Amino acid sequence: MGGGAGTSVLCWILVAMIFRASPAASQAGTFVTAPSDIIVAQGSTARFDCIYLASFPISISWQKNGTAVSNPRYSVQVNGSLVISSTQAADAATYTCVVLNVLTGATAQSSAALRLAFIDNVFLVSPSSQTLTEGDTLGLFCVQGGSLPQASVQWTLNGVVLVSSSRVTVQFSVLYGTSPQQVSSSLFVEPAQKNDSGVYRCVATNPLLPASPVTSDGADITVQGVPQAPNITSSPQGVVAVTGQQAPNITSSPQGVVAVTGQQ
């Protein structure tokens, strides 16, 4: 039995010598799948993949901010992946996949960050109330305070989501250089009609937090009808008649003098 153990140790020594002597064995392996940055909703599961191709035996371990992971919610899978269950705020960090060549002790590393999704619950700019006349262009603007990942923005009129049409245009842009990334949106309605009156709001939604939309202050929009000019007609006898809203009282005397009475 002792001879068998000695033979086993000798075999491992020979294998190590062969790998060290072999040019192919001395070459570095390759990350087939390196860990990549991920964003998850708090409470969900996060997964970092790490697949390394090598011609020598390897082992894979993980570090969090440079320290070996040690948490019952963290588990290293047989294929080398790191799985973090029930993510918490403290899990936001940089994680490193460490690949060890068990024959030489050489290591290869690749890192990625874990961040938790969130959305700022304010609008930096909310749409403003306006009074317009039919035929005018209604323009509204809003800026959401920031979201990770980037939020989407919709417009509502009296609680109903507006969609682009021949009269309705919705524009969306990202304010680059902001952190967390802010988004803005513009709404144009042209030509405005009376039934466009109501309360308009911006609604921002984080794709990972769909149950927590953020709503801007409301803008009261009033679209008035176009004032109607009085309709003036004249009879052959020289009597002028005026029709229309709040029309003045106009009469003609035989001498051709026209008298106009009524509200100003």
C-alpha cells in the first residue's frame, strides 16, 4: 500500500515535470467566457460566469473587492460560475475570477462589477401648465432624476398613455455625462384641439423595477376655441344685420346714417 502511494506521488511529479517542460503547457490559457458587469434588482439572483480553457489542470476561485468570497449566499458552481442569491446593498462590489494553474501556481484573473438597480424618485424638470388656442402647438418637456439601468419615459393625459400619431410626437434623449444617467423627454401636439385639454404627466420606469414607476408633477393644459368673428350682412334697403356671439345692434336711417348699439 505504501508502494502504491509512493508511485502515485511520483506520477504527479512526472506529470508536473512534463507540463513544465512542454512549450504548450507553459503557454497561458484563455478566458472563453470572462465575467461581465451586471445590474440586478435587489433581492434577485446575480450570476457571474467564468470559463477558462487551458491545457493544464486549473482551479477557479472568486474574490470580492480583492478578498476571497465567504458568504452563505455566495456559491461557486462546478463550471466556475459565481452565484449570489437574494442580493443585498452590500453585494454591490467588484468580483474577480481567479484561475490557478495547479501545476505551476500561476494565476489569471478577470473582474466585473455588480450594481443594484434603482431609480431616483424625482423629476428635475416637470411639464408646465399652459393655455392655448385651437391650432397652436402644445410643447411639454421633462427631465427624470436618474436611473440604473436607464429609465424609459412615457407621457400620460388624464392617466392614459399617449402614443405617437399624426398629431402627437414623443421625443426621448439621454443626458450623457450624468451619473446616474438622466433622461429627458419632449411631447409635441400639433395642431392642438379642445379635447387635448387635461392634465399631462411624465412617467419614468426602470426596466428592472417595473412596479416602481416615478411620476412628475402634472401640467394643466387648456385649449380654447378660436374666437368667432361676427357675420355682417346688408339688405337692399341699406339695413345692415349682424349675427354671431354678442353681436351689436346695427340699424340704418333713411338718411343713410348707421347706428350701432350693443355690448363692447
